[in-house]
Amino acid sequence: MGTDIVLVAGAVLLGLCVGSFLNVCILRLPRDESLMRPRSTCPHCKQPIAWRDNIPVFSWLWLRGKCRWCRNPISKQYPLIEALVGVLFGASLLAYGMTLHAVAAALLGTLLLGIAITDARHYIIPDEFTWGGLVIGLLLALGGGVNGFLQALLGAAVGFVLLWLVGMAGTWVFKEEAMGGGDVKMMAMVGSFVGWRACCSLCSPAPRWARSFSSRCRSRRSDSCRSGYSSRWVRSWRSCSVMRSLPGTGIFSRAIKSDG
Ligand SMILES: [Zn+2]
């Protein structure tokens, strides 16, 4: 389909920068800190990180994963997330061309990645990802006119209600809270991107069981469970399972009816 190699490279570079911003979100949103200031510092020696040491992926490789000043290691998570989002942006452009679909795919993937990691690390899904993502999903759907917008709105409503019902059923079966509010909001956000039909197939049994299981761990708040690696991975798999099931749902074909 002849997407220009320069365009793909541009998309990857943009993705690297968005990934760098996603790192800031993952670090600061759970702590309710501003995303803009103060400037990023080394967690060990508190030296501000200069722009030349803040170039996505390349700076980390150049400094061999160590702080320029104190030589303490810098987490691999930073370059990994930057690279992942870069690949995601490039792949979205290759899959959908220069369309709103590509923008939606790239942003939804970025949001889900942020949710997966924040959820695995802090057991919360920040509203900025869910409500903020919902607004982005609805705005992008405007590209498909009034009908596209209504489809996205319906998708959000179905996602919200469907997961809320699953949560209620889980609570009834397990006799304890089976679904957090963040999960329900996340599904509303996903619904605004993929439309109601895809939303229904995303709430298929496999991810649902993972959600119930992991939420049961969370609601118990037992230390063994909270610190347990297995439950951590089940939790992040929960968000990943949504990501994994996305390609099979005819993603974006309903919510966004722009041509391209
Ligand atoms: Zn340092």
C-alpha cells in the first residue's frame, strides 16, 4: 500500500517521544504529581536530567543505562516503554495508513500500555488514562461525523454497563468486591474507541476470569497477595488481555467511519 518509509520513521520518532511522556505519566499520575514540573531528576542523586540525557532510548543506550552523575542504574522500563510505543506508532501507520484509524490505534495502545503498567505497579488505574482516554476516543470519533460520535458514545455506554454487570455478578458469586471502578471506566474508554460490538467480544470469558481473580486478590489486601509476583502478572495480563483481543474485534471499523 506504499506507505512512505520516511512517514513510518516519523511515526516511530513521534511514538518514542509519546513513550517518553507515557513514562512520566506512569511515574507521576499514581502520586498525583504534576506532569509538567518539576523537571525529571535522577531518583538516586536528584540531579536534573538534561535534554541530551533525555532523548528517548538513545540517551539510555549512550549512558549504558546509568545516571551521568552518580552512575547508579536507570530502570530498563524507560527505554523499553519508549521503544514499545515507537513500534506501536509505526505499526499503526503501516496497518491503517494516514488515517484517523492509525491515530486511534496508536493512542489506544499507548493508553492500555500505561494502564497495564500502572495497574501492575500500583494497583490503580488513574482517571487521567480512563476519562482522559474516553474524551480522546469521543473526539476522534467526530471524524466519522455525528453517526461516528454516537457509535463511540454507545460503545462507551455498553463497555461501562457490561463490565459493571460482570462486576456485580462477580460480587454476587464470590461474596466480595470483584471489579474496581477503574476497570469499569477502562472498558468505557475502550468502548469509545472500538464501538459496542467489539466491546461485547472483548468482555469474553478469558479476560473476565483474569479480572475477577486479580480483583479478588486486591480486595483482600493481604500482603502475600499484594506483593506476590503471580498476582502482579495476572493483573497486568488483565489489561494486556484486552490489548491482545483487540485485533480480532474489527477494531475501529465501527466507531470511526472516516474513509481511508
Ligand atoms: Zn544520579
